[in-house]
Amino acid sequence: MFIVTDVSPYPDGPAGVHGVLPQAAVALSELAGLASLEAVRVGAVPDIDPAALSGGGVLALFTIGETPWTAPQRHAITEAVRAGRLGILGVHAATDACTSWPEYGSLVGARFDGHPWTETFDIDVDLSHPATQHLEAVWRWRDEVYLFRDLRPDARVLLRVAEGQLDMDVAGARRPSIGFPLAWCFTEGQGRVFYTALGHFPGAWETPAYLRHLQGGLAWVLGDGD
């Protein structure tokens, strides 16, 4: 499992800082080991051999900004996912990356479109998935709440902010037509992709329910569940 926690500038300025990235990388490495995967923590993205990406495994992304994937790497990722050799596990800010890569939004399921809220809220849970079956039907959680655009129509939403939970009077608040999805999965060709928007705060990475959420998502990417 390639674990990528790259922070790069946007085309028009610096990207946000996520102090939790080292902690997340450790947790993702442990989850890889539990799934009998070799964890490969990526330092410099351009140094990854495209052939290694083509060879298969899982690409775990907790990235933000203009991640410096090269053209051969982009091609290798896209082709390997579609062929079913490479799965994607996207975390939190991974939807806020790679604005210059047109296909990237489809590979992670949607594009980040702002986060007016940071608060505690109720989440409606689809309990019929390995990433969520350990939760209650309503899960109380504290995190940033992202807005998204261009959500894939075939994405299966697993977590969604419950109705009436968000303060619509804060700056930038609005309700997209897709509502407020927080986690989803889908297939891209023969490959599987799981994404969760949760995980901004260090406490998430010390919470068993959240770690089991990621573990179940990884299991599904590897072929467990429908």
C-alpha cells in the first residue's frame, strides 16, 4: 500500500496545513499490515516508479494541493485502477488535490468545494458496508464538514450529515443538490475506490470507531463485501 501524505501549493497559492498527517501515516501503515499489505510511505511523489503503481496494490491518499504526479504516473494510476490491479483509499483532503488532473475527480469520486463548518453533528449511516457495519444508525462525530461538487452518480454514499445538523447562517453555508455526503465507494472499471471526508483532527486517529471505518473501507477496496 502506497501511503501518500503530500502537501503541495495550489496553482494560485499555498495549501492548508494538516498537522495530523504523520499520525495518519502511522495509522494507515498499521492498517496495511493488518490487511497483509506492505506499507510504503511515500516521501517525494515524483520518485515513485510508475511501474510500481502499475504493478498493483492500494494507493492511500491523504493529500492536498497540486500533488506533483508526473504524466507517466497519472497514466499508470488510471490504467491500473481501471484494470483492477490498483485500489484507492482516499482520506479527508484527498478530494482537495490535483486540480490540473481532469480525471482525478472521477478517481476519488468528487471535488472538494469548501468547508464552512467545523462542529459536532449527527451522521446517517448505511450499515450494510464493511466500513460502516460496526457503527450505530446515527453516529455522533466532530470534524470539518466538506462541500462537494461533481459527485459521481454511481457513488454509493455510506455516510451523510443528518438533516438539520448544520448552521446555514455561517459564512459560505449552502446546500448542494447532492446534500452533504461524507463517505462513499464505487467501482472504476474493475477497480474499487473508497473515500471518507472524516479525519481532520488528531482524535480521529485515536478513535477505534474511525479506525475500523478505514479498515472496513480498505477491506472493501481489497474485495471484501459487495
